[in-house]
Amino acid sequence: PGHFVTCLRVQRGEFKLFCSSSLRRFADRSDFEKCFVYTENQKQGYATAAIRLMIDYCFETLGLNQIYSSVPSGNIGSRKLFEKLAFVQTGYRKNWLRRGNGWEDIVYFQLLNQ
């Protein structure tokens, strides 16, 4: 197992986003964990570019079979991002995340190396 991080830094040392992923080589898959884009940098394509880099690395360099991710159901931006990158919704977990006094579902996405 391993872990890798993608950070995109633009002029003056300012970081635009942070992405991380856990590799589970023994199972030939990668779990895409986080992609945090600072609010002022959202909707500029940074997350799309970073995730595409990680997809290419996982499939072309490591030869992994699949990448998967879980997204809070209310995070519409992230859900649209994964769908735009050809991830397919494969399932969900009800009431998985504690949110204030309530709970939120998690939606699972998967991308196969085909």
C-alpha cells in the first residue's frame, strides 16, 4: 500500500488545491480520498486537472484496474466533477457522515481501467 499527494501551486507560492489518494496495490485499485480546492480557486479547472493526472498515473504508470471514491451526497460539485471524468455511481451508504445534529449519505463512484 502507498499514498500519493498532488498539490498544484501557481505563482508566488500560493497553493490552489490539495489532492490525496491511497494506493492499494495488492488489490490493483486506488481510493481517491480528498480534493480540496480553496474557495477563491473553485470553478477554474484545477480539481479536474489534478484528478486527470492521478487517473493517468494510476492507470498508465501503475497499471491499476480501478479507482474509486466516496462523496457526501450533498456535495453536488464533487459529484458532477467525478461524473464529468467518467466515474460511474455504483452505490451509497445511508446516514454515514455525522453532520451537525443529523446524518448525510455517502455516494460511491468507480472508474474502471478499460
